[in-house]
Amino acid sequence: MRASLASSPVGAVVLVAVGLAASWLLTYLLGGAQQVVPHWYYVPILFAAVRFGPVAAVVVALLSGVLAGPLTDLDVAAGTAQASHRWLTRTGFFVVIGAGMAALVRPSLPSIIEELRRRREGTRLRRTLEHGELFVRCQPVIEVATGRLHAVELLLRWQHPDRGELGPAEFLPAAERSEVIHELGSFVFGEACRLAVHWQRSSDGGDQPPLRVALNMSARELESPDLISRCRDHIAGSGVDPSLLCVEVTESALVEDLDVSVARLAGLKTLGVQLAVDDFGTGYSSLSAVHRYPIDVLKIDRSFLAALARDPGTEALLGGLVLFARSLDLTTIAEGVETDRQAALIGELGYEYAQGYLYSRPLHTEQIDALLAAPRVDEHAPRPVMPPSERELD
């Protein structure tokens, strides 16, 4: 309640008025200015200085001087008034302190508030991790030629105690503003290792190749100096075959500092994991710098398929991207496949893998287990990963 009052201009004025009235009443009840020095007037003065600036601070300081001066007896019981020089001197201190605080603190207030907000958000997200409220869903990636489940992309979710399941847009921006992003990234990488081992064991002895597991890595995570050592520890601790892991980094994240990004990717590459550029075609580097990245996969941004309906020329661009990827010996994944027409087109253009709501929405890990255990009637007939009745579920 107090926070909401302070955030509203009217509420803040009310708080200042209450602070002035309380300061006068407290001095009166304690017997007057001779019994106690009324320093508590500094509270509403400083609040006004921080909330409204120097002009408001001076106004409140002058009001405080009047309340603590001619309107406050030196001795309430005897009815003795204060000497003018005494309360005028105090009023001068009120004005100087209020204006000085406004000049010193108010310019830096936004950065202070932002830092406090980052710390509060980081603490909250760290608590969700400790309480086991974070989990991953799995977005299937299918082999275009056969319809076989080829890989899954892990997508972080928060099971909020009040709001239910939240997507990454609800909390990852806050994580990016704090150091907790590294803890979340480590959690997802650990989950990727664990699930890759689990599904590798499930496929042992069968004709289904081990399922690959992809995970997203943010620009902030790439900046972490201990990124490689943390990933190495997860791989060693889980015993996962690192070739079953694919780290996806968006193109925009890579171009923030190209040299550092290339070095980090090279370090990840030494661990044996695959590397992918996500949302390819929307960043600034695109064709000009992608050859510098030690990557294995290009994930073509969903906006290209979405543009087909309004711009038929996009089809030629999609075909050109496949040829470009082949020239660099890179695997291609088409993102955002939502219609049969789009699925047919990427097959004709030569895309090797695809993902999108046509095949399946993000699933729980148990649903992936069920898909891997289900028998296939025709190994060569492309088909959706999930039945139509289930594809509409989040």
C-alpha cells in the first residue's frame, strides 16, 4: 500500500502531508522544542527531495520550518514560544539539506532504482529455481523426408504458483538484467545433458537414432568467463555424448561482439557439442559473417515462411538460403512450419529438418517418451509428430 501511494504523485503529496503533521504532533506530545529537537521533519523533506526534486524540497523545508518554529512552543506546558533566531536557523538547515539531497541523489535515482529492481528480480528468479518451479518443454524437430522425430528444442517455462505456466517472455528479460541468467542457463544445459542421456538409453537396441537435444543460449551467457568450464562439468558429470547436444545462439546475439562470440563458440566446439545459429536471416551479420562462426546448423527464421502468403518472391529466397547453407556444409532447419503448403515447399527446396505447430506444439518430456515408444506403421511416410487432436494443446 505504501509503495503504491509513493508511486502516485497525489499519494506522495499525501505522504508528505502526513509526515509533516506527524512530526508536529510528536514534538507537541513530547513537550515542545525544548524537550526534543524536531529532527523528524527531515523525513518528509528528504522524501520530497527524492520524489519531486529541489523545488518541492525547498517548499516542504519552509513548511517544516514554520511548523517546527512559530507553530511549536519551546515548552508546551508553560506555553513558551521559541526565539525567532532559533527556528529560523533550523529552517535554514532544512532548506540546505533538502535542496542538497535533491541535487545529489535525484540525478542518480533512476540507476539506483534500476539496480534495486535487478537485485529484486534476480532474487525472485533464483528462488523459483531453488523451489523447483522452472522446467522445460520440448519442441519437436522432425526430419522432412521421413517425418521421423529427429531432435527436440528445450524451452524454459516457469510454473508460477499464482499465474500458472509462464513462457520465457515473462521472465527471461528480467533474468537478462541480472546475474541469475547464468544460473538459468546452467540449469537448462544440465537438463539438456540429463534428457539426452535418458533418451539415448531409451533408444539403445532400437532402430530409432538417439534423439538430439537443442538449447538456447543468450548473449549474456556467451559473455560469462566460466561458460566453457560450466558446460564441460555438466557433460562430464552426466556422461552424455556431447554430439547429441546442440547449442543455439541467435544471430543478433553473435554480432554484439563478433570476436568474443566466435571465441566462445570455438570453446564450446571443443567440448564436442553442435552449434546452431537461430533465427537466421533477421540479424545484421547474415551472409557476410556467418562463415566465421564454427557452426553446424542454420535455423531459418520463421518470418520467411510467414511471408510466403503476401510475397511469393520469398520462395526464391528460401531456396537460396538452402544453397548457401550447402556451400558451407551446414544443416538447415526451417522454423515456424504451420501449414501443409509450407511443409511441402520446404521439402521441395531441400530443407533437411523442420519444426513448427504443424507437427507439434511444445510438449512435456513424458510426451516425448511416449512418442519414442510408439510404433511407426510406415517409416517412410511423412506425418505430424502429434495427432491433430493433440496438436492444438500447449
